[in-house]
Amino acid sequence: MRTLHLIATLAAVSAFGGRESHAVLVTVFNVNTIADKADFDLQDGVCDADSTVAGEQCSLRAAIQNANLLGTPVLINVPAGVYRLSRKAHDDTATNGDLDITGNVTIAGAGSATTIIDAKKIKDRVFDIRPGATGNISDLTITHGRTPGKFGDSDDEDVGGGIRNDGTLVLTQCKVSHCFSTNDGGGVDNDGVAATLVDCYIVANSSFDDGAGIDMDGADVTITGSTIAKNKAFGPDAESAGIEVHGGSLTMTNSTVSGNRAHSRGGGITCESGGVTMLRHVTIALNHAKGEEGISVQDSATMTIANCLLYKNLHNCQGSIQSFGGNVELGHSCGFGTGDKSQTDSKLAPLKNNGGPTPTHALKPGSGAIGAGNPANCEPTDQRGNARKTNCDSGAFETP
């Protein structure tokens, strides 16, 4: 007999010293096959993608299809394995092509090194979070996604090679790599309400136009403990290889933007069209473009930075940037004054695993960033989760 995968959890709510408890019913689907098959009967409320095999064959696609039908939160557990998407025809129901999320869905892998979702065969993105939906995705790798359109197309189908978010996205301890967009957002495209990235590695993605790593249009995005590296915006007018903030807001803390390349301008982070960007303890290094290469502010946008480190971007800064002190620049293009350091070598080691969930640039002995942070803006920990000193270092990495 088939049964629904349901668990009840107890949530306690306290208000004005009082106490109130209520049960929250959560549907749980446990994926148990790597096969990319759709559910054969979406009316029975059971995740089963193969009627010819005894027992429930709960594929990732079938679990998402069922989750989308429910009006309550759903948890999908995805064990270690390589999940190769293979149903090529594109639609917006998760039956074919990318994995469309239209409900309140949590997808939990077993770790980004072991749970891998690969979209190479379908020539489509991996996840598509639709308007009004919430996708909470953790502990997995998203790879080889691509937008289904032609180069330079400007409709909404052609943004977000790995993830397109038109709703609410929470991405935790995930890797997004080798994804491609024929327009904007090679790795992640955010046009929705909000996105939060925690301890994520956005690496080696590409876009024909803007935001090869992350592109955001009007969304509010928070990035913590993450590395955006080696992404490439390669079209003739392409800019913002690392992150593009087009309206909306970006708050970025204890993170690294490194080795990104844009054909036009904005190798690292570009904030434009009234966008608001706030950076604290961010390492911005080795980004390249024909124009502005480190951080760039344009079109009535604003950017504030504190305890950040800019290293070998050639042109570190462009536009009006407000400093809250503790910033270190190898060069003088940022126009730093009292409380910051210009023409100072941070002596960064190569990007690698130095502990913690994401790669970082360690500070070599004699680095000008050691102890250069403004104590008023020191975070408690660095990108790796290590405690910071009272007189903290600038950038994402704290020396012992």
C-alpha cells in the first residue's frame, strides 16, 4: 500500500512573554533513484516515477513535481549521487527540461562534493524558481546548465544558466559551476523578490552578456561566506563577470571575488541603475576587463565598503565609492583617504582551500592587510568561520 511521506514538527512561538505551540505538517520525499523520470501518476500524492518496478521509485524530478502540487512546505532529501537530467523538451511544469519550482520547496543534498545535478544532456538550466515560489537549496553541486535560447536573446527564458530565480531563493553550501547563459546570469540570475547565498562557490560559469557569475535585476541579495571566481562574460558588450547589481540591493560579507573576466567592463562587481551595494570584509582580486576591473559604480548607484581588500585588479575602483575605513588597495584608483591604505601590497596567496566551506586567498607574512581593518566594522569571524582579532585584517581571510 502506498503512503504519503508526512512528518509533523512542533513549532513554538513566543509573544510578549507568552507561549503558543502549533503543529506544522511538512511533506517529505526521499529521493531513491538517480534516474531522471517524471512521476507516472501525479494524482495519487505519492512520489513514484516507475510503475513497472516494485516499491516507490522517487526520482528528483518526480519529487519536485509532487511538491509543486502541494500548498504546504515540502522537504526533498537527495542522497549522494550524480543526477543527470535527460528529459530534453522544455516546459514550466518540471515534467521535462529544467527543474521548475512553483511551491515552497526545500532540496537538501548530502554535500556539494557528492550530490551533483548535471544538466548537460538537456541543454537547459538546472533550477527555475517561478514567481511566488520559494526554493531553499543546500549541499549540492549544480553544473552544466545553460539557457535554452539563442545568443543575445533578451526574453526571460535566456537568463540564468544554472539557476533562474523569479521568486525567493536560499542557496546554502552549494557549488554552481560550468553553467552558461546566452544572455545574462551564467551561474545565477535573480529577478525575483530576494536571494540569499551562504557558503557557496560560484565558479567557472560564463555568459554572452552580463553577470557571468551572478546577475541581479531589482532583487535584494545577501551573500555571506561565498566565493565568486573564474567566471567569464565574453560577448562584445559583456560586463560584470563576477556580479552585476542592476537596481535592487546587494549586501556582501566575508566573501571573495577573484579571477573573473569581462570583455567590456566590470571584471569584479558592477553596481548600476540605482542599485545599492554594501561590502564588508570582501577580497576583490585579480579580476580583469577592458574597462573597470575591480568594483564599478554607475548610473546613480551607491556603494559603501568597509574592511575590504583590492588586489591586482589593475583599475581597482571606478565611480563614487563611500568608505567606512579599513580598506586596502594595491593602487590608488579608489581615492581612499584617512582610515584606508592605498599603494599597499596585501600579498595574497593563490586561491585555494584554506579550511572552511569555500576557497580563499590567504594573507602571506608581511601583508599590508594584516591588522588594517577598522575595529568598528570587524566581523566576529572570517570567511572560513575562524575568529577575528580585535584589530582585524582587511579582506575575507583572517591570519591567526
